[in-house]
Amino acid sequence: MSLLLLAGAIAAEVTATLSLRLAADGRRWFYLPVVASYVLAFALLSAALAAGMPLGVAYGIWSAVGIVATALLSRLLFREALTPVMLAGMGLIVVGVLLVELGGVH
């Protein structure tokens, strides 16, 4: 259950960030989904923690998946740059989070 809550939190956070891009481009009404999605994201993250997910695990997954999803969707939706160096950096982030999680296993 905690993984489903975390997945929802990540989806809401990515939605909020993408909406922020639209709001910053002059579509000011997009600030409504920005605020609503960030509130939902933190509520779901809090629920995932309350369901027993360790904070380090939740935050590591949240940040890695959020960065990758936001960058990929920004490329698709807004035609933003996505260079090989950026892809390598995202790969390093994912590997780093995996190493932190594996290192914490007792």
C-alpha cells in the first residue's frame, strides 16, 4: 500500500511541476493545479510514511523518479533539451538512489 501511495505522490508532484511550467509561460490559471497537486503530493507522501515506508526510501524514490519523469515529460510536452549528458546524469541519480537503498538494508 505504501508503494501505491508513493506512486500517487510522485505523479502528483510531477503534475504540479509540469503545470508550473505552463503557469510560468503566462497561463496563470495553471497555478490552481500547481497548488492542488503539490498539496496532494505531500498528503500522499505523508500517508506513505504513515503506512510504514522509511523516509530515506520514500525520499530517494520520490526524487529519482520525479527527476527522470519530469525531464522526459518536459522533452515530450515542451520540447526541452534532453542531451546524452543529461541522460547520463539521470542514470547516475537512479544508480545512486539504488546504492543508498541497498546500503541501508540490514
